[in-house]
Amino acid sequence: FPVTIQICKTLKKTAKRFYHAASGIKTHLEKGVNFRIQLTIGLLVFFLGALLKLSSIEWLFIALFISGVLALETINSSIEALCDTVTLESNEGIKRSKDLAAGAVLLFSIGAFIGGIIIFLPKIWALFR
């Protein structure tokens, strides 16, 4: 039975990790204005994709774009929260960290936007022909 006990302990630890991760997402939904905006845009893109009947490969890219932006925004918010916990005073290193994290979100968002244009524009264009 030692193996069974070890499996139960591992499952319990894994369940705790999922709980903490879900708690982080819940907190971000409650307090993260940018996260809610990006999630709303992601949902609109999802519904547009359903209307335009995207292919499996197109859905793969859309899923990566949406989840990538949301994940990076979560990391950005985490870095900002940690920096604000360290000090609220002006600090060049903290400003740089926050700016770099925000820049990562912006870079990925620009790439996602361009990818979305590549996927959606021909389909929308075809509707008007």
C-alpha cells in the first residue's frame, strides 16, 4: 500500500497546485482591468472564428494567440504586484522590470493582431465578394 499512499499524496499536492492557479486567475479577473479587456477581445475573436468556420490549423493559432496574450498579461501583472510589494517609491530597476514585462505583452499582442489579420481578413473579404 505504500505506492497507493504516495499516489494519494501526489494527487493531493497536484489538486492544491490547481487550486492556487485557479485562485490566481480568479484574482486577475477581479482586479485586472487589462486582463478583462484582453479576455473580452479573445472571446469576441472566438465567436468571430466560429461564425467564419475556421480550420483546425487556424483555430490552433487563434488559441495560441489568445492564451499567449492572457498568460503574458498574467505574468506582467505578477511582476507589477511583486515590484509594488518591494517598494512604491521611484526606483529605476523596478521601473525597468515593469516596462520590460509590459513590453513583452505588447510585442506578443502585436504579433497576435497581425496573425489575426492574416487569418480573418481573407475570410471577411470573401463575404463581400
